[in-house]
Amino acid sequence: MKINAQKSHDLIIGVIFGGRSVEHEVSIITAHQVMDALDTSGFRVLPIYITKNGEWYAGNPLYNIKLYKNTSLNLESQKDVYRVSISPDRTVRQLIHHPNDTSRWSFKKPPHMWADVFFPAIHGTFGEDGTIQGLLDLADVPYVGSGTVASAIGMDKVKAKSLFRDAGIPVLDCIAISRDEYEDSPTDFIQKAEGFSRYPLIVKPISLGSSIGVSRCADSRELEEAVELAFKIDNGVLVEKALTEFVEINCSVIGPPGHPSVCEQPCNDSNLLTFEAKYKRGGKQSKMSGNTEGMASLERIIPAPLPHEMTTRVQELSVKAFKVINASGVARIDFLLETPTNNLYLNEINTMPGSIAFYLWEASDLSFNDLVANLVNLALEKHRSRRRTRFSFETNLLNP
């Protein structure tokens, strides 16, 4: 598959990564892969790193993954790295320098830093969930990926399941509970879950990805431990039936309007694809200081060994799911294929997939460099379209 990619060597792309998320390190890997591709394609890159405490820093030296291998990293001491923020005021067209970060330029004017397009590469909370998209919408800047609403829906597995089910896309049923509700009556929820389906059961945080906090349970003791573990990292938990004989099938979509990639079958020795299996296998060196492959290090079969009819069905449902939540940019849609019955279930949609699913697009005849160029072009087009919308008008309501 070929998708035309237009590149501009004059554009500055601000890549935002890190963040207050349990997927912080995954974001660092994805961002450096993206910056590699942008740099190779001739774009100018502005790295914008958010620490685990929520502090924002910007500067070219942040494009070096070796920095983040130092657990005692002090960014305040890094030359040409500045503490900044993005203003929600759409008339402020530069990164704002933090008032506590003035010592290093007390005798000179601080540098002007801004980007033509912003590229959020944050997975999970405060990045993939619509929060940073809302900030960028307020600032009225072009940015890569899904908007505020689509990002929020994609992060909420329960609400996404409901929308997909209403659209005729098959999903596994689940029950869900908030932390406060569970703490009021934990025994009642465990009993409710056991009445919902026979073991084994799967426990998931509602709003996290990368298989973090996901557990497979064989009895009530494991179920209670899994629920309590998930509540340590999220405010909501869901429980669903665990399939016993299945394969995972994934497909990526870029759009709008929505083009599907080839499908993949991740390989895993267990019945649960863990965080370690996704991100800690293999790895290759990049030109910027040896970042690993991220999601690309996972062992997988591409294209997935499926009959043509099933491949087509996965691709069609992937595009449909992409459109149902009004996604944009690139997404990866994960399915579970029950092998005895051939039943297919949409497991989740990732609106900012690890490694932006470049391995699926390379197998679809779209290079990583062209993929990021397409995403930049889509961001610019989305911003142009949004600017055609009128958000305010003059009235005499306060002066009758």
C-alpha cells in the first residue's frame, strides 16, 4: 500500500514525550523512534520532555536516549535545555519559560522556541487520554493524532466497548467498578464477578495500555489480588471472561478517511501478552544513542497467517472502529480470535500505539519516514479544517 507523503524541510515538529504515566519509558522509546524518522525525513525536531513529576523541558540535547538511562538525571544542569510550558492562550506563539528557570539566561535573552506541528508521543494517562490534546486545542496548534474526545474514548475500555457494540463490532462483555465503589464492598464485587463468568477471568485497569496491570485469574484469591493491583494504578477496573484458546491479531489504521495496514499475529508463550513480552525482547540500535525497538522488538508474524476472508474482516472492522470514535492520525486495533469457534472480538483501540505501529506500515509498503510525514500532513489538514469552524459570534446579550 502506498500513501502519498509530502515533506517540508522548513517545518519544526515538537515531539512531546515522557509524562506522568506508568508508560513513561515506553513513550521515551516511541519518541526517539519518531524523532529519528522525522530527522531522516528532513524535518527540524524540537524535543519536549515531560518528567514523571509533570515538569516540562525543551531543547535539542533531549534528543539523546542515553540521558534517560541515568536515573539521577538533573535536567536543570543540562546545557541548552530549558524548563517550559505551553500556554492555552492561542495568541502566545512560543513555549513559555518557567519563572524558576531564569538563572541560566539572567544575562541574555531566553531562546525563542516553538513548533509548526506538535507530535504527542505519550502513552497512557495525561497524554493519550485527551488531556494534552485539550491543551493543544486551546492553544490552537496543529498536532498529530486523535482529538480530545476520540483520545478519551480510546483510553476508556468500558465506554469504547459500549460504542463498538452499538456499532455492531463484536466485543467481550465485561463488568466494571470504580475504586470508591470497590472499597465500599469488595466482597460483593468479587462475588458479582464470579457470577458474571466462570474462571479464568481477566482483570484490567480501565484506562491503561501496554498490558500494565492486566492479570489472568484462576480463583477468587487471584481475582482479589488482581483487582487490588489494578486499583493501585487506575481508578477503574473491569473484569471479563478469559478466552482459553485464541490468538491475538492486530491491525493499524491511518486516516482519515481510514486505510488499514496488513495484520500481525504477536507471538507469546502464555495466554497473556505482558508488558515484558511487548517491550523487553530484542532491540536494535538507532542512530541516536541506541534506543531499542520498543513494540517492534516483539516477536510477531507479519502478515498474520489468516485466511483471506478473516484478514479482510479484521481490516474492515479496524477501519470501522477508527471511524466510530472519530480517530485520526494512526491507531492500532487489537483483536482476539477464538480458534475453536473462529469468533473475532475487538479487544481495544490504541490511539497512540507503541512505536506508532511503524512495523505494520513498513510491511504495508509505507516506510517509517513516509509514515511520520503522512501524520504531519494529516495534522496540518485537521487543523485547517478545524479553523473553518466558527467558535464564537457577536451578540447583544449583555447590552440589550
